[in-house]
Amino acid sequence: MSRADWEVVIGLETHVQLSTQSKIFSGSSTAFGAEPNRQASAIDIALPGVLPVLNRGAVERAIRFGLAIGAKIAPTSIFARKNYFYPDLPKGYQISQYELPVIQGGTITVQVGEGDKAYEKVIELTRAHLEEDAGKSLHEDFHGMSGIDLNRAGTPLLEIVTEPVMRSSDEAVAYARALHSLVRWIDISDGNMQEGSFRCDANVSVRKKGTEKLGTRREVKNLNSFRFLKEAIEAEIAYQIETLEDGGTIQQATVLFDPDAGETRAMRSKEDAQDYRYFPDPDLLPLVISDEWIARVKGELPELPATLQERFRSEYQLSAYDAATLTASREMAQYYVDTVAIVGAALAKPAANWVMGELAARLNKEGRDITDAPVKPAQLAGMLARIADSTISNSAAKKVFDALWNGEATSADEAIEKQGLKQVTDLSAIEPIIDEVLAANQRSVEEFRAGKEKAFNALVGQVMKASKGRASPAQVNELLKKKLGA
Amino acid sequence: MSLTHDDVHRIARLARLELDEQEAAASQEKLNGIFGLIERMQAVDTTGVEPLYHPHAVAQRLREDRVSETDRRDAYQAVAPQAEDGLYLVPKVIE
Amino acid sequence: MLELSLKQLAAGLSAKQFSSVELTQVFLDRIAALNPQLNAFITVDRDGALAQAAAADAARAAGPVGPLAGIPIAHKDIFCTEGVLTTCGSKILSNFVSPYDATVVARLKAAGTVMLGKTNCDEFAMGSTNEHSAYGAVKNPWDVSRVPGGSSGGSAAGVAARLAPAITGTDTGGSIRQPASLCGVTGLKPTYGAVSRWGMVAYASSLDQGGPFAKSAEDCAILLNAFAGFDEKDSTSAERETEDYTRLLEKAPADPAKPLAGVRLGVPKEYFGEGLAADVREAIEAAIREMEKLGAVRVEVSLPKTELAIPAYYVIAPAEASSNLSRFDGVRYGHRAAEYRDLMDMYCKSRAEGFGREVQRRIMVGTYVLSHGYYDAYYLQALKLRRLIAEDFKAALSQCDVLLGPASPTTAWPIGQMADDPVQMYLADIYTVAINLAGLPAMSIPCGFGAGGLPVGLQMIGNYFDEARMLEIAHRFQLATDFHTKAPAL
């Protein structure tokens, strides 16, 4: 048997930290990086007698998410207590949602892979619910003890759960990326993975191809980068297949991924069979969300990536891949939309190429955000217009782009003027150059006449060079052919 | 129904209460007395009755998203059994 | 001064017959003299009280003050009081000086009251005898060999012994009404949601309510005015207009001989069945007859699910308690075991050492009924019964203005009689727990004396947020009778 005989089944649970100012049940700040326990209020440290009051901002973000994925937003949902003892859980229970979550169902469509192998997949979501985060246990040694910092305790989380519908680590990563992009798009989370604002748990199981019954799953906890997500799932798949092929069985377990070893290992704190004794939190009444509230949030929601992708494909004839790439972030999509708004839909494709190509490469190289790209949409649009009207060639455009990027010019026209990049379309100016080139490259001329197509390209190159890139390649082509009698 | 010796130990562990054998036996007897009382409610047919979680089944009031708390770490940690460098100290936590 | 009503105390302070410092000193002296015998107080804050009294006197000298300014009070030791030890009657909080005030405490402070100290109670308000306190049993001032009732036993005994004119309490299953009954004082449990639970250490969150103990219904109304009302810090606090609980007390009745004319008194037959002591029954029936004499009409009603209230309550309350008490883990405050092997051991030892037997029992019951496989049979079933019980009251209250009955099946019993018999103790809560399950307001007012001269309380149950009406009826009864003015000889 081999890997190909097995089918992989993956479901993801993602904890997204919501971008509220204050915590979900207290008025403490959620800002990252404060000194330990300085943002831990009486409620967060669970002093005797304190009570929770739910943050409207957290609920509103959940509604935004629900609308963005086409889910049902529960008119009534319930907060429950999940009871367990752990030093970073001050109350001895986590306030979460259990039987009646605020968001039910919904889908996210993702592009998996690139090029010919690319395909689209609809990921069904089970639910998304509001809950509070726990604090942190610091494992540095304090006289053989652990230190507890409760600044993070009570930070609002949206836990987003998929159905077990992913069949490879690539699908899982594509979903995680799309989700990451979406939560930032609709502005419910900063998505900062280093700071733990976006953490994935992967439920992984394998089964023999053609069988229905799901295999026993193991849950890999706390994956905070796409790379670790992929590696952890691959390690888990390898472990499970190997175990089964060796005649072993998989025990349901909660595991951690060790990126250095590339292995997963069971969590000791989860060895006990858990009995969380969920029950509705008697300190909190039912969360009721009115149709009016939903309608208002809907009115404030930005155009969603899926809608934009559809528009890019139908109106601009972009490929699914290009449309997905351009909507990787709201800022990038906005940049593109602004650019096309100026140059017009006819130039949507070259605009896409420049945004995804030169611009993205430069930003990436300099580690900059598209919002502070030195070349603004209007400037890029100006340049695209000059390519389109044959004022400059594509190679000259690179120079124009450079000039705009480096601040040597404030518009494409200024750059063209300053650097003398204007394409020469005047026949009387080009003919002498062509004649000179033909005279100086007799060998190429002969080769061409002997049937060597390559020689023609060499001649075009020579003309372009002699014109310092200012000649129009199309025009040069045409003239050359005429002169050579081809 | 009645609670077994194992039930008593299981609950005590779930509730994080140390219980020696002698206490467990005493607890078992007392708990079974209490459950004898509780069992009376099993006689009632509650088919179709909605559970009542709360005296007033009204909507939860929401708080505006605003930071209203100030740092009171020192006051809070003054009553802590063991704290250092602003951290609560506990026996080593194993993940 | 010990027998004066809150109004009279305010008048005395305002007429400069005595200062708040003098008044406070009188009560501090009485506490010093009697508390060793009664054990009603866990903490007496002599210096704090005198300082607050001096401040109240200064405020009065500077301008107009409210009706409670300068009046000494005390709080059940379940309310958090900033800078003052808050034990909840438990060893686990034996060193807990609260860094904040409960809303009830803050509001009474803002009203200018003087806090004498914190009163004893059953540990975390779990108990009906006040024997389950880590700080020792409270004695009933009418007979110190007997229990004062619980869990707010120290508060009830404190008012009965005139250690303070008024003391707060909490009621989860009868913890105000039953000790009020056993100690011969007036105690009121408001409608769930009428009084903020912020800073009131939780026993069972969907049942707990804070309320006053005092010598009369009128005093209770004045106290409610000071501390009841909406609080944004408590999600279960009812968002209602501020109300004046004394508003119906002053009104002159149309016929002075029939001040209760038009009042329909519902008498549920289940509250007069087997198990009700003859002397209690007699006192209650006499009180009802007295009210009829005052113009009220007796209506026979039924609360058929009464018997189910105890099992339902002893599932719901422990379930909530088991979770509420998880925060006492020896990490951030409270008792931590001196020696332990590891984290698990630290938890188990700290909690086993810190909690008393009754609390541990209820935690175990609650843990069990919520655990996997038992939730539906116990917890959910109890919640369904809770609805049936609430519907019982709704039907009964549609036929009358208030329901009347006993608060306790017997008068105060000897200390030790039920000390380690939880089932017997739970059964004594038969007349009180259902009211908490339904969330209704109820009070106990002195209505006579049983065998051995022990006080009997009449329980009055009102409709939701209808405290003012209930207080009016109680007040008119107290204007016509003198049971509430009787104090034990000490």
C-alpha cells in the first residue's frame, strides 16, 4: 500500500482574535505587549463577586463574519461555561458558546494550487462562535514554578469551525489563507499570526480510499503560521498512515507540532478524558440579534472578495487565479480597482499584470505594504495609458516605473519627458536606423533570407537597441519585414 | 440510582478536591442520601416542557466597546499567595 | 437608640439628639458585649466605622444629607468590601481583603451609612443553620442553644440582638427569609434582577439576590431605596426606572379601620400540609386572620409542584455553585496548601483544606449532575421542573395580590440537630426554594411566637417587581401589630 491508497480528511478550527478595543466581558484593553497582568482587571483575574458584561463590538464583528460567509446569524444564541481547571483560566471555566452558536453554516470558496492544476473548492463551515481567550503560562523557570500572565485572558475570539471537507494540506492551507484574508478584509481582526491573533487547530484523520467511515482523528493544536500548518498536517498524515500500515491503530488525541523535529506529540495536559460540564452561563442572558442590527451591519460591509473576484472575471476577463490573487487583501484589491477606474476596463488585464507583477515584486522586496507603495494608482494608470497609446514600449515602461518608485518623477509623462523615453513612431526617424542596422548586420540578413527566423528577432533587437528603446517594436517589425521583402 | 465508590473519586478529581478513602466512604453515603432526595423529580413527565434557565428570559444587555479599566495589578496581587515580577506563580505547568 | 426605626434615627441625627459617632459607638459597644456570645460578626471594623461616622457628622454639618446618612449598618460577609476582610464564611478566603466594593456596599456607602463590620454566614451562603461557617456557628439571640437559621444567620441574629439597625443579606433558597423568621426580624428577598449581584460572591447565579434585614417593613423599604436598582455591571440586573419602595407606605387608607381593604391574600394549601409544626401553623393562621380583620380577603390557592422544588433546587443550585467556586484554586487569592507535589496536588489540597464539608458536598453534587451522561437526567430535568414551578406561581398570583405561608416549617431548632444531616436540612427549605426558582420577591415578617417563646415568621410572596405592594401590606400589618417590636432579652 502507499500514500495513494489513503484519503486524508481534514477539518480546521481557527481562533481569530477580534479587533475590539476592550475585552469581551470586561473593560480592559486588548492591546498587545503590556507588562504582565497590567491589563488584567478584576473580571479578568476572576476576583470573587465579579460579573461579565458582553462587548457589543465583539458581537458586531461576529455578525460581519456571518454575513461575509453567507451563514445564518442566530437570532438567539447562548453563552455556556466550559469547565476545566488550568492556571491560565482564572474562573475555572471558559465562557464560550456550545449548543447555540451565534454563526451557523456558511461557505468560503478557495483557489487551490496554481496554473493548470489550479481548482476551486467550496469549504463548508459548521459554525463560528464567540468566546474568551485564556491567559498565558510562561514556562521560564521561576524557582521551579511557572508564571501566569492574564493580560490575554478575556480577549475576544471567534472560533471558526469547518466541516471535515479538506482532502490535503494544500486545501487546508488555501482555506486558512482565504480565511485570514477575509477576516482582515472585513476588518474584524488584525490577523497578526506572530501575536497569536490567528491560530489554527487541525483535525486530521485518514481512511482507505473508497471507504465511508471516518478514521479516528487527532487534533493538532495551535498552528500559528501557514508553513507550520502544512508541515504539521503532512507530519500527522505520515504518522497515521505509517501507524495503520504497520497494523497499529490511531488513538484519539490532542497533539502539538514541533517544527524543529517535524513531528507531532501528544499533550500531557490533555491525557485525562475531558468532561467539560458545559451548561448555560447563568451570569449571561440569551444574546439576541435583531434583523435591524443585521441589516445595519450589512449596509456597512465592504464589497466582499468573492463578489469582487466575480466582477474581475466577468467584467475584466481575468482568470480565476488572477482574480483571487488581486483580492488577497482589501488594500491590494482597492489599489487595483482604483487603477482600473482611471485607465478603463480595456486595460484591466495589463493593469492586473503590473499590480501582481512589478508592483507586488517591489513591495515584497522592500517589505512594504501596498498602502504605502511609492507608485500610486493614478501614476500607474498614467503609465499604462502611455503603453497603450504606444508612447512608450514595455521596456521603457520599466524605466518609467523605476522613476516613479524612486521619486524622480511625479507622473509617467514627466518621467518619459525627463528620460527621453518617448517611443519614436516617426518613420523618417526610424528608417535611417533600420538601414544602418541592416548595413552593419549583413550576416543576420543573409541568415534570415536563408530561412532562419531567429535572425529576424536579432535584427529587431538591434534596432530597438540603436533607438535606445524608443522605437515601437511593432513598427520596427513591420518596417523590417518590408525592407527585407519578407 | 446510587453513586459508586469510583463515581465519588471521579467527581472529586473533576472538582479538584482531595479525598482520602475514609472521607470518600462518608461522602458516598451523604451524597447518596442527597441523590435519594433528588431522584423524586424523575417521577415527573416533563415531555414538551421547555427548560427555564433564568427567571427573566430577556435579551442580554451589551456594553459599548470602550476601555474603562485602569491598571490595578499591585492591589490585586497584594492578596495573591505567590506572585513575582507581576506574574502569579504556580507549580510547573505541563502542556 | 437600639429600638429606634431608621426614620427615627435619621430624625435624631438631624435634630442633633445624638451624633453619628455617638450612635456608632453605642452599636460598637453592644457588639463588643454580645458578639462573643452570639458570634454574629466575623469582622468588626471599629476604626473604619468611627471614621465613617465622623465623616457623616461632618457632611451633615456642611449641608443636607440623605435619609441613611450616619446610620450604622453591617454587611453579610458575602459582599465584597474594599480594604476589609471578606471571607464568605470560608477558610479559603480567610486572608482575602477585597480590593473592591460590591454595588450594594458602594451604594450604601454613598448614602452615607457607617459600616460596623461583616456578619457571619454559612460558608458561601450554603446552609440553613449557620453551622456551616468556618468561623463558628451563630447563636439565636432568642435562645443561644438554637440556630439562627441560614445562610444569613449573622445578619438576622445581628438585627434581632440590636447589634445594628439594619444588615444586608443574600437569599438563594431562603437565606434571608428563613433566618428572619427564626430570629423574629423583617427580611426581604427582592425580585431576581432588582438588586445588583456585582461584588456579591456567587453561590448560584440564577437564584442569588441581595436584600435587607431590619426591624420593620418600612426600614426595609428605605434600605431598598438606597441599594436596589439597575447596575450596568451586572448583566442580569433589570433595566427599570428607579422606584421609591416607600411610596405606598404613607398613603392614608380610605377606611382607617380597614387598611387592607381590597387586598387578596392567596393561601396555598401545600404550605400548610404535613411537616408544618403546629405552633407555626397557629401563628400563621392567626396572622392571616388579623389581616382579614384589617380588610383583606383570603383566597385559597394551590401550588401543586411545591414538593418538586427541593429536588430541582438541589440540582440547579449545586450545579451553578460547582462552577462558581472553581475560581477558588489557590492561584490568585485565597488559601493555598502549604505543601504539594505538583499543580494537580496544589489544586486538590488547597480546595479540600479551604472548603468545608457542606460546600464540598454541593460542589460534588453539582459536578456530578453536569457531568457527561447525567446532564439531561438531572440538570435539564430540574430546569424543566423550574418552569413548571414558575407557572404554578403565575397561576396562583393571578388570583391574589400576595401569597402567604410559613417561611420555615418549625421555629429555631437546637444547634447540632441537623449539623451533619444534609437531607434533613434541605427538607427544611420546602417553603422558600421555589420562590428563588421562580425569581419572585418575598419577605418574612414576625407574626407571633411558638413554643418556648421562639419567633415565627410569616412569608409573603409578591408578584415580579411588586415589592412596593408587598411592603405596603407588611407595613399595614406592622402598624396594627407589635410582633416586630419584640426583642430577645440579652
